[in-house]
Amino acid sequence: MRPLIGISGRRWPTSRLGEYLPPAMADLAFDLHFADYGRSVALAGGVPVELTRDADVHEIMAHLDGLVLSGGADVAPSHYDATAHEQLGEIEPDRDEWEFALYDAARAKGVPVLAICRGFQLVNIAHGGTLNQHVELDEGVGHPQWEIDGRKTTHTVSCRSKSLISNVVGPSLEVNSLHHQTLATLGDGLVVGAAAPDGVIESFATSDESVLAVQWHPELLPAPDPTFVWLVKSAAELVD
């Protein structure tokens, strides 16, 4: 049996689709999952499951062997006792609560978690860490590369020796950069694994190495990406 890997996603009102839906459907909602996440799980050997928030997270997790916390909107700064920066991006409070609960359920069950971009930031907050709410393009390496195709790499990350990420991808890696927030303080029980040339943390893991978090978007890089291979392999070992 190939492991079942749950993938979190967004929930938007159908009004965001504008002319593509009739007025009769304007007050409905739809769940949004970028296909690259599921494709990356499948190419790494897992069975992707796009999750809905319409069930108890522990009941959902009972059927899963691993979890991907995907990218998306900024996490509300109230979760790390901060006031909103004037350039804070879109927030989705319902998604925040759901994904914090999903993460707690995954940790309680002991399944591996791959946390990507927003997920990377959310996990740091879940462990008591904080964020820099906005960094400009001209700061350091230039992290928010919004105008560049996300499938193209823009800078190098250097991995610390013997870290989980170095075991997964090697000593260094070329990555994309689609984030305007960075870690300010690292959460409790987290171990830095990689950094950008300007010192910004780009990857960390939990001390038990069951959670791997990366600031870049590996689902957009050539597949099967090593981080997804790690996730599926780790999940398969639990299934066996």
C-alpha cells in the first residue's frame, strides 16, 4: 500500500471567480489546491489526498500517513502577538485555525510533515516563533521574486552539515523565492537546517526529524523533488 499524504489548501468564496460562475452560485465557496502539490506527492510514490476542512482533524488524520502544509496567504500576526504591518498580505483566519489544528493532529499521531512556505511559517509560529512580516526585494538576496516564474531558481541555500535538509538534498540547493515574510525568532524544539546567502533561515526541522519545513516551493521544482521523496519514504516506513 502506498502511503496516503494529505495536502492542505485554501477556501475562497466563488465570487472570486467573477464571470465564470452564474449569480446563483455567488454565495458559495470552493476549495483551492494547486495541482503541483498533488503531482509532486504522486511522482514521489505517494497517494495525494486534497483535504477539506469539513471534518474533524483527528478523524482526517486517522486515515493519513503524512501531511503537506502548503503555501498561501500570510498567517495572522495575532498568532505571534504582533500587530499587523502596513504591507501584511492577505490573511485567512479560518485557514489558520484549521492548519494549526491539522498540525497538532499530525504531531499527535506521529506522521511526517512537509511544511512549505506559509506552512514553514505556520509551523514556526506553532512552536512559539515569530515572523518578519515584510521584506523588500532589495533587501539582501531579494526574497519576494514575484515577477519570476516560480519554476525558475533565484538563489542558493546552504545546508548545515548533518541537518535533515542536508541529508535530503545535499550541502546546497538552488531554490525559487516566492515569499515576502521571513523568520524573526525560531520556535522551540526546531533546528535550523539551511539559510540563504543573507543569513535568512530557509529550512528547519523538529528535533525528532519528523517535520521538515522549507521556505521555498519544492513542488514547482523538477520532480520527484527530494523533499517529497523524504515525506513519502518516511510515511511508508510507518505504514510498513
